[in-house]
Amino acid sequence: MYNYLILEKLKKYAGAEKSFHMPGHKVAADFAKYFPVAELDVTELSYSDNLANPAGVIAAAQRDIASILGAARSYILTDGSSLGIFAMLFAASKRGSKVIVPRNAHQSVWNACRVLGLEPVIVQGETKNGIMLPPTPESVAHVAENDVTVAGMIVTSPDYYGNIAPLSEYAQILGQYKKILMVDGAHGSHLAFEEEREGYAGKYASIWVDGAHKTLPTLTQGAVLNVNDGDLFADAEEGLSVFRTTSPSYPIMASVEYGIKRLANNSACIAHAKRAALALRNQKGICVYPSDDWAKVAVDCAPYKVSADLVAAELEKRNIYCEFSDGRYVLLYLSPMVDSGDIKKAGKILKGLLSSKKLAGTYRPRPDIAPAARSYSFQYALKKPAEWVEPENAVGRMCAQNFGLMPPCIPVCVAGEMVTDGAVRTISGGKTYGLLNGKIKVVAK
């Protein structure tokens, strides 16, 4: 059994020490009443260690986490998985000027490339059942073999819909060409506790991030950066020092350690939740996207000709809040901590909504994201003078800022790609990001 080292230390001193240090609330007045976690909210003190240079309780907690997750080293993050992505790409920037990026990469990947001056080489998977799949190993091999300036690949696995990338094949290909495999495993922390860890990023990656708060009992923004390649230790740590906050949250730190150790100490809760989730996925009258991740239940509304947005709205009326609706799918984002009774209840309500006469005929298909035409580099487009134009006037112009559909925020067009008529049609009438007052940013003429 693992002890919750950081939490125990914070609790030991809570209420005992007199606060003449940050933070400013001092657990005074009615602050603790409204924010009960306040008594654990401290700064770097003699007993609490220092996340920037841990030598005490944080260092011990990180060693335990690495042991549990199968990493050579693990680093607690209080700035979310995005910090881990910035640190990974910082390390990559020391090894090459380009990085292989699947189109469905998280927004933080594109932001990190922008800040670090990395050129993303986009590889795009096929679309199946309205969802973009991970790129094929062959497409990755083509880039890795033919471009010596590529440092490695960063891939999201699993993605929002539960697709798990062929990480074993990626690792073999990239290793052959002396390139690193970086995995944004923000949605897959629970996979570390699966039998044989099948599909878990840590089984294959040189360096990866776990978004603990997404599927484990951890406070929001709690995550972990893990490294298996010793050559990356120094650069990963330097990247963290550059991008992380100098005032990390101790409650978040404690909750990261708690979430990982809670599952390590109680594997039965994973099996219990998984059984309930699989029962929902296999329930008659509910069509679910066939992903490899049991924790992502993407209910397909297309076969029932009902709008996913309306189904999500009806669920909220019944106090059931899903992760998102993308117009076709309603995503229920589960975790090992989910209540099986709640899953069963949600399934019953979903089945009724999908067959509802009130919602019948409300479904409107959305176009797939087509591969975009590319002419100049990502970095070139970002640095050129730009202007905002109406979508119809953007066709044939060079995109100067990523834009796409939300959720799940996959860019329809990336900076440096030419805006096509198909791209404009794809975002028409949908929920978008990257636009300003409905206009697209393009390189000025």
C-alpha cells in the first residue's frame, strides 16, 4: 500500500503553523468556510519541499509515482497537461527544427510549436464514422525516413473519442531513425492500471504526459510528465523550469499523488467501473462508437436521425452533463471513480432520447475534415502581416491562424495551409474556434 506523502505532510501542519507567508488568505475570516482546501494551501516551507527543486516529500512522491507508472522519472505538474506538452516539445526543439504532428493534436501542441519555433509536419489519418483516426504507421515512416530535421513525433493517444494510436509501430519506426516518440496521454492516465498496460503511453513512449485530473481522482490542472529516455532528463527538466508557474498549488500536487496511488491501492474500483461502462456500450438501443478505450462512451446519434446537441440539452435537463456534443456524438467521459448506478441511469435516459419522436429528424450531417492544401510553412505564416476576412473571401488565401470546429478543436486549417472551399463549408454553421467575429485570419496580400 502506498502512503499519500504530500497530503499527509500538509495535513500534519494544517492549523499548527502560524501563517506569515504566502498565500494571502491566511485561512482567515470565512475563506476556509467557502474554500475548505485552504488549510492545505501553502507555499515552499521547511516541511513542504519545493517542486522546482524537490529534495523532500515531493521528491519521494515523484519516485513513487514513477514506480507506479513505469517511468524512469516522473514530474508532478500543477499547470495541466499543457505544461508537459510544452516541456516535451522544448526537449524536441534541441534535437531538430521539425516535429511530426497529427492534425487532431491538442491546441497546446500548436501553441508550443509556435513559441518554440518548431515546424509541425502534419500527418492526417483517415476519417471513419465521422471521426478522424490516428495516422498510419506508413505515413509516419515516410516523414521520418525522408526528413533528417525532424526531431520526433507527438501524438494524442487516446483521443477524445477513445481511439488509441498504434504506439508500438510508431515507436519502432521512430527508433529506427533515432527520433523520439512523445505522447500526449492526457486522456489515458487510467490505462496505466489496465492489465498488461495495453494501450498505455508509458509502454512505448520516450516521454509522455498523463493528465491525471481527466480520468483519475485528482484536482483540475493536476498532471504528470514522465520520461523513460535518460537522454531527455535534463532537457525535460529545463523545459519545466521555463514554462511552469513559480507558485505551484500544493493541494493540486497532493491530489496528483493521491489520484495515482488511490488506483494503485484499489484496483477493484477500476474493474467495477469498467464493467458498468462496457454494459452501457453494449446496451441495445444505443449505438456507441467502437473505440478501444472503455472510459470514452461516444453515443452516435446519426443512426437515430436525432441531433446530438439536442440530446445533450435534454440530458442536462435531467442533471446529466456530458463532456461534449459535436453534432453527431454525445460523449460521456467516464473514469474509474464513476458510479455504476449513474451509468445505468444515463443509459436508460439515453435510450429513451434516441427513440424520441420529439427529436426525430433533427440530425444534420457535418462534413469530414479533408486534408488541406499546403504551400508555405507554419512559422512563415505566423510571422507574416495578416488580416481578417470573411470566410468566402479567405478561399485561396494562406491561413495565418489555426481555425476549426469545437468540440473537439481539431484544426480544419492550420497556419501555412491554403484555405479551401471545403474548409469553409466544414465550419459553416458549426461551433468554431480561431475565428474573430466570424472572420478568418489570412496572410495579407
